[in-house]
Amino acid sequence: MIFPTRMYVGGALVDGEGALDVMTPVSGDRIATVASAGIADAESALRAAQAAFPALSWTPISERQPRMRRLRDTVIANEEYLRDCIHHEMGQPWDSTQEVFDSLKNSLEFYAEEIARIHDIGLADRAGKHTHRLVHEPAGVALAFLARNFPLLNLAFKLEPAMAAGCPIIIRPSEQTPASACAVGELCHGIVLPPSVVQILCTDGHGVADHLTASPVPAMATVSGSGRTGRHIMRTGASTIKRYSMVPGGNALVLVFPDADLDLAADIVCGVTFGNAGQICVSPNRMFVHRDVLKPVTKRAVARAQSEKVGWDKGADIITGPVIAGRAWKRLKGLIDAAKEQGARVFAGGDRPEGLGDGHFLAQTVRADVTETMEVCRQEALGPIVSIVPFDDGTGLERMANECDDGGLTACVFTRDLDRAERWAAVLRYGEIRINGVKCGNDLPHDGIGQLGIGHDCSVLALQDYLVIKRIKRALDTA
């Protein structure tokens, strides 16, 4: 496969001051080299976005929508190319790239429609002497910093609401997975978007990213990634007032009560945790299971782990590919081994599967007798690891569930008692509470609470993150 190699800046495909090697986690080999920006490239992108904003902000919605639909059409025409980029640079199994591609395609149409539903709001004047309107306008130049786990999905979450709102956007993909974003830059160039509506700027360190963030040009910054990354960007950008939209990855939680559908709970938890090698921000990291059903839940999870294939072959039925890099594999293996030393038991996986060469593959792993104090329970794993924590009635489950620095994004509750489910939905401090199932979509908000909660991805709420409200009042002639 021939990968894209150039950035998309100022309406042109350009080389940068440096180069960035793309390493596939399937083998650890270099598969491409893409352009990498320096400070001068970053300044060029900032100036281009700043120059583009006035005209773009005045562009009627009726002109923005056709641009988005042209991009959607060219995305559809290049489906295999885009999916191949994800498949190779991320190591994501082929079948699961379909869902990611569909999200990019469908959200272009979703936001093209949703922006037309944003209307001015009239406010009553109590004295009857003025009229008042709240008008939505684009916030300004946007910066987007993408995580490496879903290169196209994370790009879709940022690109499309910005285009719909009328905000020029500079997208900085992860240095580990830049090819997918560069491919979208090629498509934007091919349909001749107005210069600087979208820009793709690749970098391999903090220097250029910090320069972008500290600049007074951007009006907002949006981040997918870790909470640590989000906090760093807020500190760096604090020299000027900016809007922020951040939904970092989180230490997702699962509660399984004795009356739960145990097959359903095990299937959903394992499906999400083993999919994309567990590199999903909502992947269940801590599975609290009532001791009355601990053995049957563990048995079901182990059976699922042992039945799933690990690999990458395009024609095989696989949900678990490699983790992104060798250092990620070593970190995960370290978490597994440390938990074993502290008393946890590994019932499945825990090491490299046989017969897969030098790739960064980790067998689907199930650990039981994990405690809340173990590091594997305190930090987001981002790996194909199910950690089962037993609990009894009256053991402070609410405290254990909520006391986690990286909690606040997603929690799942499995119980047939709907009153219990609703009580826990009220108690848990998480932005998404999933009761007996999982449902995601472009129309459904994805957001967190606390350290995981500024702004939104998906839905009309994400669109509103790129809009500001102006109040226009007019005095009435009362003579």
C-alpha cells in the first residue's frame, strides 16, 4: 500500500521541516514516512486559519453543507484506502475498521443537517422596551489534538462539527497514527475546499503542539487523549482565554449484581475490552462483581477470552489486533505481573500469544481477585485485559466506584432490578451510565464528569462547543 506522506496546510499538500516514521504495531516495522511540522509550519497554519476565519464565519449554512457532502462523497469513494490506513498504522482488525469508517461518513451528513437546526433564540423583555435575540456564531479558529487509538474516529469527532459551525480547524494527529489524517487531508485537497477550512499538521513532540496551543490565534482547543494531555494543553494555552472541549480516556467501571444477566454482562464487557485490543476510552477497566456470582462471571469471561482469536489477517474473523507499540505492550505486561505479585490470579492470557511473530500482540487476559488498590485498577489500562474485583454487600462499593482520579467517563450497570439500576445511575459520578447494554452514535453525546468532563464529542452538544452566543438587543420606539 502507498501511504500519504504530506501535510495539508493553507489549502496545499506540503512537506514539513522534518519527517515522521510510521511504525506498524503488527510487526514493529516502518511502513511510511510522513512530513513533520516545525515552528515555521505551525505559524503558517495559524496565519492561514486566522486569515480564513472572517470569510468562513460569514459563509451561509447553505454553502457549508454542500462542502461537507462533497467530502462525504469522496470519503465514500475512497473507503478501502481509508480503512487500509487504519488497518496498517493502528493494526486494527479489518472488520472493525468498517464501524470507524462509517462514523466518519455518517457524521458528515449528521452535522450538515444538524447545523441547519440551530436557530436564533428570542428572549422576552420584562419591561417591554427592548427586543432580544441570542444568535449563534462560530467561535473562531479551533485546534484539535487526536489520540492514536481511533485515528479516523477521533478526527471525525472534531472535523465535522467545526466545518458545520464555520470554524477553521487545525488538526494535529497522534505522532503514532498520522497516516489516516494525512489521507483525509488529501481528500480535502482533492475536492478543493476553500483554503484553511481544514488543515492537517503532523508533529512528533511537544514543541510544535505547545506553540500552537500558546498562540493567541486559536479560540478553542479540543482534545481526545489522556487527562494528563488535556491538563498540559490547558496550562500551555492559559496565556489567553480559550474555550476547551475535552473528553479524555477514562478508567471505565462495570458493576455486576447477583440478579444480572451474566451471559450478557460477560459478552458486553469482553466484547468492548477485547475489541481494538482494549484501546478504547470506554473499555471496561474495573469489573466489580458481587461475590455471589464471582465464579460464574469469571468462567464466562475466561471462556470468551479463550475463544477469541488474536491477529491481523484481513480475511479472518478477529476482533483483537496488536497494541500500538512495544512500550505499550511492556507497560501492560508490567501491570499484569505486578497484580500477580500482589495476589491477583490470571485465568487467561497474560502474555504474548504464540505464532504471531514480533508484533505487539497481547493475548486476551482475564484476572480475578484484583483489589481496588492495585495499580491495574487505579489507571486506565488501554489493553485487552478484564480485571475482576469482587465485592460484598456493605463493602463501600460507592466509594470504590467513584474514588478514581481517571474515572468520570463511562460506567456500566448490570442488574434486572430497574430501581437498583436507577439508584446507581444517580450515585455514580460518570458522564455516561450504561444499563444492561451499550449504545453509541453520532447523535448521542459522549462526555465525562470531573477530570473527564469539559465539552462533548458527538451530538448537537458537540456542535455547540464550536459556537458562541451573541445577544442582540434593540430598543423599541415607545414615543
